[in-house]
Amino acid sequence: MNIPMQISLVSERTEQAIKFFFSKSYSIIPISLLIILILSGCAKEPTSPTIDETVIMPLKVGNSWTYKYTKFYTTGEEGESSQYTISILYDSIYKGERCYKPYFISSQNDTAPIFYLYRNDGLYLLCIEKAEYILAFKFPVIKGDKYTFGADTIRVESIDTNYTVPAGTFKCIKYVRESYYEDKIHDLLISYYCPGIGEIAAENYITDSAFLRPHFKTALLSYELK
């Protein structure tokens, strides 16, 4: 609802309430009812942060994402699950580029010297100890794009996959990362990212007896953007 429509609605409801209250036939109506009618027209709709779809993951201090992590048994059935939260703790300048420190709550990697940063071609991981930059998620992308992640290959399988998690349904870019051993895939990681929101879900498969089987999955439970 845009602002002009809100103003019009408030004005109309207020006018109706005043006429109702002061009409001779309804002059005994309590004033509290008038206040309720006016306030109902003046109530503001809830606001939400603007989603910046020009970035694959919004990096701002205070942003946070909470996920459900589920392991799978070797039989392929779901096993135990837990929760973890990633929050952007602070930002800093490193060699002239602004980088952001993710804090992993309920994880053993809280002190890992890993930062996030943006470059023109996407979201990078920065390991300050090694002064190493790794392109984690290329963005923007088109379907069929490929790039390397260390010794692995990541390809963009889709740019408009609808994926439903507890936090809602999101239109995602589907990144497929393939790890090979002796010319065969032994690890497959599928990541679903919604531009402006971040990671929505991930699915990991590993080779077991020559077949890929589910290893773990994550799903976005909630998020908070500043």
C-alpha cells in the first residue's frame, strides 16, 4: 500500500467516525469507540528492511541467519538435528577492501580467521592468515555458469528454483559443487541462495559403496536483516 492510499484511507475513516459520533441518532455512542475507529484507520503497517537483490548475501553488521542442521544415517534416513546461527559480528578494512566477520554460534569455528567480502564477480571468503581469497558464490550469474572453488568445480544449475524452508518459500540460485576423486564424484554440495537474503538451504551427498547418499542438509529457520 503506497503512502497516498494510506493518507486517503485514514482521512476517509476519520471522517466517517466523526460523522457517526456526532449524528443525533447515535450521540450516546461512547467516545472510546470513536478513538478505536480513528486509530484503526491510523494504524501503520509493519515495515521490513529493503531487500537488496544486487547482492547474493546482505553483509551488514547485525544481520543474522538461523538454520536447522540435519544429519543422515547411512541408510538414507534422517538422523539427529541441531540449530546454529551465523551473524555478522563486525566489519573491517583489509588491504583497502571492506570485509565482514561472520560469527558462528553453536559452532567450533567461531575463532576461524575467515571473513566475507564482495567483489564485482561475487561473494568471497578471505582467510587473513594465508591472505587467500576464494570465490565462494559467483554473482550475478546465468544458468550454466561454471567456476572453480579450490580444486572443485561449481556450476549454476538454475537461477529460479523455488525452495521452501521453515522461513518461507524463496526463488533461489542453485549452485552445485562437485568434488572428484580418481575421476569420480565423491562429494556433492548443492547450495540454494536467494539474492538479497542469503543462503536458504544446502544439501550434501557423499559417495558410499559407489553410490551418492545424503550426508546432511540445512534449512533456513529465520533471519534478521538490518
